[in-house]
Amino acid sequence: MWGNLFASSGVPSRYKLSKSPHASGGNDYIWRVYEAADSKEQNNPVSVFICDKNEISKRISDPTIRKPFLDKISLSVKTMASLKHPQILNVKDIVPETKNSIIFVTEPVKMSLGNAFKEFMGLVDEEISTEMRQFRLDHFGTSCGLFHVACALQFLHKNGITHGNLCPENIFITQSGHWKLCGFIFAIKGELCHPSAFAGLDPRQLAPLGTPSLFYASPESLMGQMSGSSDCYSFGALMFEVHLGRKVIDGGGSAVRFHRKLDEWHQAAMCSLQVNSNVISSRLPNGSNEIVRSLLQSNPQDRSSIAAVLNNEYWFQGPVGVMRVLDGVIEMINYNEKTAALEGFKSRLEECQNVSLLKLILPQVLILFRDPRLSPLLLESVVFIASELPKDILQREVLPDIIRSLNPKTMSQQMLMQAVLNMEALVLLGDSDFASSFIVPILAVSMECPVSQICIGALKQLPSTGAVLVTKCPSVIEATVLPRLHRLLTSNQNQSIRINGLIALAGLVEKSLVTKNLIADLVVPMIRGAVKADRSAATIMCVLGILKSLARMASFTQLSCCILPMTVALCNEQCLNQVQFKMVVDTSMMMMDLIVSLKKFPKKYSSEDTKVTFHNPNVNQHQNMIQNSNMLQNSTMNQHQNINQHQNTIQNPDTIQNSNTIQNPLQPLVATKQASSDPFASLENLNSGFTFL
């Protein structure tokens, strides 16, 4: 693809050019733009602008006009190279002029705005790419682009420079979507009002080549006078065309130059201001119509300045407002002011859900994100932008900066907190190596963090983060999460952390992130330790929720021998009120129903043949008592009486207040409540007290 096809034209060998130009621009599209790689700068991409003097000779045959025009072209390149502003095309190298060409090298560009308007002068059909033919400007991109141009003009006017030829062919669009101003052939520095490029020309003659674009020339410049206000008119004409898709002055393309005299152009410009008055009011987007009307005034003194235009509310809203915030923060020195300006920045980004626009905003966001003091404020915004970008741009331009900020050994507490809050989205940005190397360590550090706010934040994010994280690190729950959760539940003195830990455990169980084989070894000891550490009602209710979730996924043996006995034992907790106690009872009943549904009897035995042999003498005695029909009847009647008495007590508040005890309806199954240091202490004896045959 690369070759030194233009070595004879004076292009240094360090620049490896593409075979054909990919864009054109400049006054009358005199520049053909080539993609190139700079071999002395690690093959970084650049754009090479080449002006063929022989082509200029074909267009301007009169040497008295051609020679000054070529001199102006050379001078304009040097002028542009001396102007340092983010929205002025950055000249990296000026190649010594030769007999045949004028060449300079810039930052990489995609196309001129004129090319985007489907003006392809300077290119042959086979040089026009499909991308360029299909390229469409969107509202957000054009709003930001116009803002860039306005900023460049403000910079020029502050330095006493009038551009003199603001038009689409003198604006280039970079790969990231920024609009860059160039084309300083007719720029003038000096008096506020000075002769224009049309001064001295006969108004009754056709405008010659080598003069500014007539479609954007102000009425006074066509008559020979020019000032900074003339640039303002041109900007208004450009803004009109960008939004409406047609020029302020009707009458065809560049070929009109050869059919309309200067005084006719002036008359057309004056008439267009009256004709377009209603169009400006009705068809331009809200806010922009006011700006365009203030710029397209026939009298230069009636026009708004560029500084006044940039103070219009239109530029503080939507994507342009986002760009202004970033530009302002970059220029600020005081970090308190930077922090205040970036507050709520993520919500402003949500107005810009457009990939091309996010690519436009990204470079400035990353400039600020690389500052460790600002990175906590911008992590959420960077993650949001990154999630919308194509994978190749994400991995090449964003992920390296995110990785640099996510070192758990060096990151600040503010950054750790933001990483915790955005952990789920962070997991989705990278592969399994990224997750295991950066996200898992951050999760571990945050769960062990002595700052309760960070620890609780990690616990709250745990179920949703874990669900995503296990897809890339399958062992993270067993190896990283549950051991740390166990320590938090059994050893931490902060009740809020313990409660949030139990809620997190419940979420993990609910999302099936805790497998059956982990119940006995990790989950059950964790629950027992949590109750021992904190016997409050809040803890008991959280434990009850976990046991209820475990019951739905447990095996018959786990449910009947472990989970149900643990649930029934919660009835002994003195902290429970009447409603909470009933919840424990209802959950126990639900588990009994599950046990019945899970129990499978061999087909060759009937239910009468199935026997349960009890080794506990008390249980055997109870079994013998049940076999006696009279005693069974009496026992049943007593149970009904107790249940009725319990229900009456619940329905009568006075009875509750006057009674010190409430008869337990599960008295035959559940021991009477009594103070105990461990409600689960007898579970092992109970579990070993019977055998299924």
C-alpha cells in the first residue's frame, strides 16, 4: 500500500504515502491529501498535503496573478504552523518548496467539510472512497464541529487576525471527529478594517480564481472591505448550510463563479438575507436560529461578535455543553474549581449517546482522567464512554488508562470507592485476564477495607458483580468471596457490615452463585457464626431469608438434616416478636412441604413397608405413644386446643399484653423457648439421632 510515488515532487522518504489521495480541500480545493506513515516517529499516522503548481498554472494562466497567489499559498502554510490552538490544523512539518509542489505534513485528517458536503473537486472518481461517499453529518457532531470553528475564530480575533475565507473546504475533520480550521491564504493581521481580496476588482467582471469562496463572502468584502465581522458573517452562512443542507445564496456549485459577476454576488447576498429570514426562524434548531440571525446582517456593525456568539445559551446545552465543560476544566488551575465543574458530569454524557460524539469527547476526558486527583471523579464517565465504543478503540485507547488507575496497592480510597460502585461495568470491559488481574484484587481489597463505607459498598454490589464475574473467573465466589464474607460475618464488630454481608450472601444464593456442594462446607458454618456473633432480630431475619433460599436449591438430605433443623431452632431466639416468630414457623412449614415433595420411595415397597428407626430413646418413646390410638386422639385434641388458644391470643392484643408466654403451636416438634448460648448446639445430636432405611 505504501510507496514513494511522489519522491520526485519533493516528499521526504520518511513519509510513506498511500497510492492515491483520500481527501481534498483548501481554497478551490488546491490541496490533495494523502494518508501517510512517519517512519521516524514509529510509523505514526499523518496526512500529507500536496499542492501541484502545474495544476495551479492550468487554472490561472495569467502569471501576474498566479505568482502572487502561489506566494500566498506558501505564506499561509507558515502562518498556520505558527498558530497553536487545538482547533487549528496542527502542522507537523513543512517540506522545502520545489519547482513543482508545495507540501506540508499535519495530524491525520479524514476529509474536508467540503468533501462531507459531497464536493469532490481535486479527486477523480476512483479516489473517492465508499466511506466518504456514504459519510453523513449528524446533529451532535455538527454542533460540536461548529463550536470548534467558533473557538478557532475567537482565538484569531483575539490576536488581531481575520481569516478572510471561512468556508467548508478550509475546515478538515479528523479521525476523532474534531473540526480543524486551515486555509490562511487571505488572512490579514492589522487594522480592524482593511481591503479584502476583492479590492481593486471591477464589480462588473467575473470573480477570478485565487479569490475567497463567494458563497460565504460577506456583502462588504465583495465590495472590497473586510474585518473580523466579515468572518462572523461567513460563520453564520456556514452554520446555515450545516443545519439546512443548502447555501445561503442559491445558485449551484463552484461553477457559478464563472457565470456571476461580483456585483451580482453582492446583490444575491443582500437578497438572501431577506429571503432566508423566515427560513432561519422556522427551520433552524432552537437556539441556533437566534445565532444565525445575529450573524447574517448586511451591516457589519449589527452583527454579533464571535465572543458574543460563544456566550449564547445554545453552546452550553447538550453535547456542546459537555465539550465546554471539558475545555473549561482543562484550562482551570484550582482543583476545587475543577471538582465543582465535574460534578454530575456523567449525567451530561448520557445526552450524548452517539458513538461518533463519544469518540469526539473521549480524548479530552482521558486528558483529565490521567490526573490521579481527578480520576475518581471521572471513572464512571470513562467507563460509560468505554462501554459504548467499538472493542478495538476500547482496547487501544481507553483500557490502558483504566488499568493504570486500578492498581489496588496505590489507588486512593476515593478511587477504590468509585471502582467498587462501577465494578460490574468494569468487568464487562475486559477479558478474563483483566478480570482476574485487576477486578478480583479490587473486590478482595474492598471487602477487607477498614473504611465501612467502602466495605458496605462492595457488599451491596456483590450479587450483581458476582453474576458477571463468574463468567470470566469461575472460582471467584468459592476462592475469594465466601472466605472473606465468612470473616466479616463472624469477626467484624460493625453490625451494619454484618447485616449487609448477610444480605449479600442471600443475593448470591438467590442468583445461584452458591452451589450445592458449598452449602455444608462454607455456607452453614457462615450462618452459625453470624448468629453467634449477633443475635439481633435483624440478623435472625436475614438468616431466615438465606435458609429459605437454600431450601429451594438443597438436596433432600441437606434440607431435612441441616436446613430445616437450623430453621426450627430459630424459634428459640428471644429477640423475635410475634410476627417474626410466625415467619419462622411458616418457613419451617414450607420446608416440611418441600421435604415431602422431595422424598422418593422405592416402587417395590409400599408406604406401610417403609420404616424409620429412631435411636434416640425419647423419640422412640414418643413413637410408642403415637401407636396408641387413644393417646394419639388425646394428643391431637390437645394440639388443636393449643393452636386455637394461640390464634385467639394473636387476635386479642389485650391478651398479648397480659400474657407472659405464648403457647407454641409446634410444641410437639419444637422445644419450648429457653435461653441458650447456641440454638444450633443440639443439631449434630439431632441429625445423628435417626436413620432412613
